[in-house]
Amino acid sequence: MRACFLGERLNLRGLPEPAVTLGPLTVPAGEAGMAVMFRYGAVVLFNLSETEQKYFLKELRPRVESPLRRMETEEAQLYVVGKQPEGVTPEGIGIADLAQARLQIVAIALARSVALAYYENAMAVAFDLIEPLARRLENPRGGGRRLRELLRHIGGSLLVQQRIIGRVEIQDKPDLLWDHPEVERLYLHLENEYELRERNTVLERKLALINQTAEAVLNLMQNRSMLRVEWYIVILIIVSVLLSIYSMLPGH
């Protein structure tokens, strides 16, 4: 199986909707495989050859909003363990059977993991850009341009927060478990193995730090603007006084 994070959003309108269910959209793919798709930009492919994967992703590309230049991917081997305990082993992910609910719950875990991987990389890049900019703000000269540059990078990072909370919903229990409580233990194993909650918590802490940085930068911009206005007022007063004195001189 292979999980791919393709872009900001995946438009699933017009695709054949399954019967009333709480699971993600699942469609046949390739000769003997299937694809599980998520609106937040991820798709998980089961039992597709390299050629079939390329063809399926090419056909799906028009549905991807703001596609990534290089998609994020994760791969795993899936095998049946029968009555043995389900979970992640050195051989891959072991499941009791190939029931669709089990495949979907595995897809949910891997899709969330690959989405987190993309946002973790994006956050790392944001931190690499923000830290030197913040340090350079200690120099008051040229600070306006640097402040605007810093705010631009901070704004991009804050979008990550909206996408994780509003779309991926890492901390939320999958709706599928309401219909299929028998796969909940499998999901908990996968959630723990891929450290979904822990990774999401780390991202939230980084985003909180960026929020604080944004507030500090905005306050600094406001203070500098107020100081500039005060200097303008002082200069106008001085000019007014000088003009008054000049007008009182003899012959004026």
C-alpha cells in the first residue's frame, strides 16, 4: 500500500458515492486494487503496480487543488495475520482479514501520517526562515521590509494550523469506528505506532510559538508606526514655530 499527499484539497464531487456509510470514499483501482481518497488531499492505494499507480494519480490530478510539485508519500506492506494480534511488525501491518472496514481504517491512519509528514516539513522550512528574520529585527535599520517579510512567512505557517485542525482532524476519532467498532483496537495500534497524536502535539506547540511571534511582530510594527507619527507631529510643530518666529521678524 502507498499513501500520497497530493495537494491542499481533493475534489471528490462526481465520483460514485458508496451506500450510506461513515467511511472514506473507496473506489476500485487498477486490475485488482483499490483507492481510498480523502478531501484534505491524500489518497491511499492498495495492490497497484507502479504503472497502475502513475496512471491513477495522473487521472486524479485535475481534482487536486494547488497540487504539490513533489508529493509526500509513505509505503507499507500489508498482510493477513488471521487470529494473531493485529498491528505493526517488522514485516509490515498485520490485519485479521481483508474486510473493507479494516483496509479503510489502515488507510485513515496512513493518510493522516503522510499529511503530518508534509506539514512537519513545511513547518521546518518556516522555522528556518523565521528565526534569522526575527534575529535581524534587532537592527532597527531596514526593519520595515524585514517585518513584512517575516509576517509573510508567519502567515503561511498559520495556514498550516487551519488545514490541520479544519481538514485533517488528527485528534478526532474516525467516523468509521461508529459503524465498525471491531476495528477500533487496530486503529489505536496504528495511531500509537505512527505517533499521530504526539506528532500533532509537537506541530501545535510550534504553531503556538509562531502565533506568539506574530503578535510580537505586529506590536513592534504598531509601535514603530506610532513613533513615526509622533516624530511627524513634532517636526510639524517645529516648522510651525519657526514660521511664526520668521513672520515676527522686522520687515515680515
